[in-house]
Amino acid sequence: MNADQHRYFLGANPLRLLFLSVVVCGNLWLISSCSSKPTDVRSLIPSDSLVYLETNDLGKAVRAVTENEAFRNAAKKQPDFSALNGIHIGVAVTGFETKEQPVTDENSVLNFQPRFVAVAETNAWNYQANAFAENKLGEFINEVYGGEVELETSPKYDGKYYVWSAQDGRKAYGLVIGSLIFFGNDESAIEKCIAVRKGEAEPISKNTKLPSGEFLSSGYVSPDGVAQLANIVGIQFALGAGEEEEVRGFVARVLPEILRNSVKEVTWTAARSDKGIEDKYIIEPDPESANVFDETLIPAETNVNGLLSFVPQDAVSVTRYDLKNAQVAWRSVLLTAQKKTDAASGSVIGAFSSSLFEAYGVDDPETFLSSINGGILTVRADADGENVVVISTAKDIAKLKTSIAKEIAFSKPAETVEGARLWRSEDGDVAFAVIGDKFLVGDAECVVNALKANTSGQGFFTNGRVDLLNASSAISVTVSESKDPAAKLVQVLSERADKDPPLNESTVIETRFAGGKLQRTETSNFGLIGSIIEQFGKE
């Protein structure tokens, strides 16, 4: 199967499947504490797991979401998750199964299913853990599999073994040993855990790269995990790469190769802060890439106060880029990507790299970046990211104009809009405006709205959010606001308030390159934990 002949589809969100077991095993309302010494679940997970996710206290992780002010404002009452306190869960992905399913004579879909196992230390008596597995867990599986699920039990591995079989052949597996519950969608994954428990295989607890500390949750992706996930990421990006099958095929082939050759491993931690939940992702690149980025991805500590007044109040997101030399930084990323694939593919990457700037009305990225100063703002006016504008100051306006889309005829007289000189493309879709040493280029409507925001003095940052951008030393900072009218997260965990207010979420994303590693920190009301929980809401 290739992208020239088929369309691709991810049959299920891998994160949802991974945390399915967390939610199931965490729903232990009928289980009370016992006196036996708890088992560290890391000591039962195989060391060769591709992905490992963990929470030391499920109750604390969920409460970090529900105790947020934004959640309280949209919920009718505060849910009580005290029964989940102290439950320790580890989830391991041991492999991925790929199934091709025909849709029509010409098209098919690829369904990526992670093979996973969850291990939960319930702190319960054995009879309670078995009662939960047979009743609560069985009831949940029956609902997920569409009913009429058959259950078989047998003594196995010094415990009680469960096999649930759906009418369509799907199976789920469980094992209860003492206070431990093992649950997964692949029998071999549970067998690997038993081998670790017997001392026949190494546990993941010996991996020094695993995050350690007081976190709500944490995760680790091994080098082999990166390699397999790269294939899935490549297909996801290929789906959004346009209608041309040749382009999709190129992305699906080359992007995974670049990721495999440039990323070694990834860690994730989620912690509670006074501003919400802080998700931190640390990506470790190969040594060659790390050396290059250490020298090129350097912040300039530019103050962008003079640009912030142009950001409209209804903007979806604003990103500030602050690089000592934006042209050198862009070139280093592009050349590194080209070196991670074959020469022919590298040439194609170079040829098409400028397309990443087309939405902003820029034809020549090299000339564009060499003509502007370090502080750059990009503004997104819609959730889809189609209506965007870039705002910065110019070193050389004349040179800058040569990098802008040829559809804009600078030979024609400029019109005056809100005190700025403005040129439009013939179709009116793209505009370039100059006011003093500042310029704006991108979607024409966005450019005009940005100029109006500057004149009115009522922009995105009039409520104090300006500090979020200038206070950060990151090479890029994104501030965004989103609203969910349906408040799906609230509906999953509680009830909507009487007036059905929307669920508002603020997010700040900071990206740095330090110590040879790429660090991406996302601070938001609900974090990745909330995003995962939300996916269990009814469509």
C-alpha cells in the first residue's frame, strides 16, 4: 500500500487508547485500602516498552483539572474524586498493529492500534480487585465492544485471568494478582509483564531516563518508540498535505525518516502550578543536530511592546518569535532536515520549504528573514489557521518588499488605512502595510483588523497578557484563548451549570533549546490530562 493508491486513516487516537486503561482501572469506587505494601508499577513494566505513561496518584491528577477556576465556572458542582487518591497506574505500549481495511475498490484505510498493558496498584484486598475486574471492568468492556461480550476466567500466573471476547472477534485481557490489576488489548503484553515480575526480563524501572519527581503524570518515548511513532506522524501530516497524491506520498515517506534520524527520545511531565497545569516535553535530538541548534537557536531578548498593539482582541492565538538571527535559525533547521534524508529528497525539501511562508504572503523566506529584526509576531485569527498575519520591524523596507508575494504590485500607489500605507494583491486576498518602521503582511482582512486594533487601543493584550510574552526568555512563545461552547470536559466529569456557559481555556506555549535538548512547555487550565479526558465525551 502507498500514498499514490490509497488514503490513510488513523483508526483511533493512540493517546485515547493508552489512557482508556487508566480511566478504567482508575474507576475503583468499590475498592478500599488494604495493609499490604504497595508495588511500584515500574518494576512490572518491561524495559523494552516503546512508550510508558504513569501517574502516581490518579486522584490528584484529575483534581488538578476540576479544581481549576475555569472548570468551576462552567460546572454545576464540583465532582468528588477522593476515591481515586493514591492509585498508582503505569501504561506501556509494547508494539503497534497495523490493519488495512478496504473502503472502496480504490481506497482503503490504515488502522493503527497500539498493543498496550496497564498495571494498577489498587491498594485493595484481592477479592475486591477481582470483583472490580469481573463487574465494573467487564461492564465497561461490554459497552465499548457493543454488547454481548463473553467472559472466560481461569487460574493463571498465581492469579485470576480474564478474557473478554466481542462478537466481532476483538478481545481484552485482564489479570488480578493480589492488589494488582493488569489490563490490556494484547495477551503478549501481559505476558511480558509477568516475565518481568518473575525476574526473567528487565523492568523499565532501571531506565535512568524516566522522569522522576513529584508530577501529576509523566511519560517516556524510547528510541524504538520514536521510530514507530514517526511512521504514524508521517501519515497524519500526509493527510493534511493537500490533494496531490505525489505530495502526500512524499511526506509520508520522508517525514518519518527525518524524525527517526534526528530524534532520540522524548519525555513528558505534567505538574501543577499557580497558573494551571504545566506540561513539559523534552525532546533529545541526535548529537549532530544538537550541536547545530545550540549555535543557531539563540534568543535575542527583544522587547516587542511596540508590536503588541496591532493584535486584534478577537485573535485566536499570538506567537512571538525572538531569535538572535532568524535567517540563520531558519537555515539551520532546513539544512538539518535535508541532511537527515537522501540527497534527492533533501533537494525537494529545499525547493518546497518556501511554501511554509505562503500563508503569510511571503515568497522568499531567506530575503524576508534577512530584512527584518529579531522580534516577530504571528497572529492567527481563526481556529483553522488560514487567516494569519505577521508583524515585525524592518531593517530595509525596499529589500523586504522583494520577498513579498509577487501578486502585490508595489508599483501602484498605496492606499491609506488607519495611518498606514497599504498595498493589496489583485484578488484582494493578501495585503502588505507599512507604518513607520513596522510592517504587517498576510491575509488582507487580518492586516486591516490589526491596523484598526492599533488605532483603537483595544487589542488582545489590553488585559495584562502582554507580560506573558515579554517575561519569557524562550525563542518562541504562543498565547492563545479558546472556547468550547459544549463544555465537553465538564460533561464528562460533572454537570453543566444552569446557564450553560462555555468552557474557556488559556494556553501559553514556550519553546527553548538549551543543554542540547528542545524544551516545549505548555501551561494551560486543563493540560494534556484534560484533553485526554475530554475525548471520552459523547460525540
